[in-house]
Amino acid sequence: MDLWWSGKHHHHGGNIQVVSAPDGWPLWTSGVRPGREHDTSVARADPDLLARITDWISHGALALADLGYEGEPETFTIPFKKPKDGQLTIDQQAYNAIHGGPTLPGERANSLLKTTYKALRRYRGCPWRLGDIVAAALVLLYHEHRRTT
């Protein structure tokens, strides 16, 4: 089996996680992991990520995530998953709708990196180097926009 083949997306690629501020500005990117790995596995592979997010939520903040993080319910606030052969209740649907609004700016962080730097969309080099390239793109993004956080 090819580690870099993503069965979900039906393409070769890597999995890089992005932590963003509530306004959608990217704050941190993980190293690259093979595209076959699940989001939770990628987060657990980083030695400090889950500990930092746990510290963040211990001060009263929320860590919103999508269903890719359903293996970490103590750390992340995630939407309800539709049961197999079932329906979500009205309350669960309402919760998911409310959860979806604040997570949209978080998706902006990924989009900002990918749309600003075409190399991140068309990369053809060694997949293990992609994490360093994304980290460099994050530094350039901060420099171009004169941001510190």
C-alpha cells in the first residue's frame, strides 16, 4: 500500500494540520504526514500540539474542529456525526449549524496558504519536504502581511 495515497481524496498527497486564530489567520502548521493518515493521527504525531490545545481550553477557550477529530472529544468541540441508517435529532442539527459558523474562518487559514502560494497546490517534489515548505510559506505570509500573530 502506498502511504501517500489518500483513499478519501483519491490522490497522492500529504496531511498537514493547521491551527488558526478565530479570525482565520493561520498560526501554526504541523509537519507533513502521509496522506493515508487520519487527522487525529497527524495531531497525535506532533509531540506538543494536543498539550498546547489542552492548555488553551483549560483557560476557558474553545477548540473547534471537524469530524476528523472525533477521536479527541475531550480536547475538541466537534459536530455530531449522522448515525448509520439514522437521522440527527433537531437539537443535534441545530448544534451542527451553530458549530459550523465559527469554524468557517478556520478553513480560511488553509485557503489563505493554498491560494497565496501556488507551489502548495502543485508540489511535485519529495513529499517529506512539504511540511518545511508549508512552514516557510507561513513565515512568508506573516512577512508579506506584516503580522506578528
